[in-house]
Amino acid sequence: TRDWSSDVCSSDLLPRVGVQNVACPEGAPECLSVPHHSAAPSGLRLSVARFPRVALRATLGCIPLPRWGRATRGVLLLLWLVASAPTVEPLSLHGFTMGSTWSAKYRPATNTPPARAVERALQARLNDLEQQMSTWRADSVLSRFNASRDTNWFPVPRDIAVVVREALEVSRLTDGAFDVTVFPLVQLWGFGPGGKKGRVPTDAEIAAALRRVGWQKLHARLDPPALRKDLPDVAVDLSALCPGYASDCLGEQFEAWGVHDYLVEVGGEFRARGDGALGSGWRVGVERPTSRAGDSQSLSAVPGRATDGGFEPPAPALAAAVTLTNQSLATSGDYRNFFVVDGRRFSHHLDQRTGWPTDSAIASVSVIHTNTDRKST
């Protein structure tokens, strides 16, 4: 099983298992927010709850009013009708992708396709992105580029070119602290496809892998979309960017369907627009980091989500609950994917400058931004 949840530094290109951001279960105390009510008096709201609209309209005509009562009666009627207007509850969808999960909540617009068609379209888009960018699939476009010894331009779908261009820009902005060419180190330390964690590489092995690493050795263009590498054995891992990019793609698809209120999540990367079920914005929980004493390999499910097998693990403890208003959220940590040798802990966060896992007391970092892919790096 492959989890593409992204991490925060260059070594975050490695997989980790589990979903760190979880949509708060409706009604959970830490996730409650005060809904926006109509300005109508509380007595009117109570009446709306107790009588059907027709009865309300009839009752309204019997309320004793002062001489300016006709205008007031019209205002009260308007308030009453607004207060009694039905609220469209968000629809929920979910599925599996990239070795992890995806989910979506949205309020359909007039021209939005039926829920089943929406689910099929979103799953198809995710399947396509996985087929393009997965390093865990030997037949993916990215795996074929990595295996190629050709240093000429290699044609790729536009999605890959866009993501690699973004990755190279982040590398430039961080002076190389983020680097998608770290894949040789990913493999060496056993965190990649077919890797076996638990062995510390030799200095010679690390030095050999480092010679293949360096973001300046990778190039991307959009017209026509293609990648090029300076050395035949340069290899790329887009795991830190793909889930965030995928959540942005799903959000853009919802907007193309006229949906204004939605929350999408791919591998723990969230994108929110409009309002949720409890009012302004969407409430999202950030998982509390678990113990870093052992290697956890279990997936955490979003609370309230049914799984195909009917099993649903307990909801993870939350470190915080935040409201996303037209924003995205990514949380990354090193407490899920690591191994211990002779009492020393080696995480999947690799420093491409040294070739060794980073040694940090920070277990988890959450970032909120207006888009997801760059933030998740």
C-alpha cells in the first residue's frame, strides 16, 4: 500500500503511511461552530420549527400589529420564509487513490451531475494522475522517464510538466532544500518501491546516490510538455506534490460544475471553498502526532467514513481544529514512516545535501495557503 501524503522538506518526497488531516466528524465538540441564523426573532424561528410554511403564513396574518403593521407584516413574512428555507446538506464521496484515500463534501449546483457521475469523474481524474506520476507503478509515465537513459526531451502529459515546473521553482526559492531528484536516496534508504527499511547505507553508497541528485540537473517545459535530465541516471519523485496538486484538480472540477461550496481531500491534503455544514468555512481537524517510538504502518481513516470492508478504525486524536475559508491545508510529519537501528531513529525525511535522514524534534507541521501543491512541500 502506498501513501502519497506529502512532507515538508526535500526529504518529504518519501512515502509515509496514514492520513494526517482528517475532516472533523459532524457534531464533535472540538469541531462545533455557531451557525448563522436569520435575523428573525427567536420566537419566529421557534414557530418555523413547529409549523409548516402554509400554517406560518396563515398565523402571520393573525398577529396583532400596530398601524404600520402592513409593512411590518411583509418584513416578518420575508424573515419567516428565509428562516424556513430548506438548507441543502453537503453530499459526501470517498474512494482510494495513490495508496491512500480521497474524500469530498459539496453542495451540488443546478447543473452539477448526479452524485454517482461526480464520483466516477473524480475517481477517473485521480486514476489518471496516479498513472502519470506514481513511482510505485512501473508503467507510469514518471517511472518510464526515470528508467530512460536518454538525456533529450522526454514527452510527458501537461500535468507532470506543471508539477515539475512548480517543484523546480520551490527548489529555487528554498536554495535546494526541496528537491524532487532525491529519489535515488529514497530507494537507498528503503523508503521507495520495493525498498527494505532497516539497513543503514554505507558512506560509499550514500556518496554514489548523491552524485545523481540535484534539482539543477532536471528541466521542464510546457509547450510541448516534456522533461529533460542532464545525467542519464537522474530520477524524480513527485510524492510531495502530487496529492496537493490532485486536490486542486478536484476542486477545479467542482468549480467547472458550478459548485461553490466544497471540501476535497487527497492523501491528507485539503482544499476548501465556500461554506460547510456549520456555517462560514469548513472545519478541519489536524491529527495529533502519535508516539515516535516505533514504526507505525497503519492507515487512519477519516472519522465517519465507511470503508469497503465495513471496518472503520477509531477516530484519531486531534491536535487542533481549524476553519478553512477559501484555503488549503497540508500537514506533514515524520512520526509514521521510519525505522530504528541500535536505538537511533531514521525517518523518511531525507536531506539531499547530506544524504542522511534529518534529525529534528519537530514531529508535525501544518500549513494553510490558497493553493495546495506548493504548500504541501
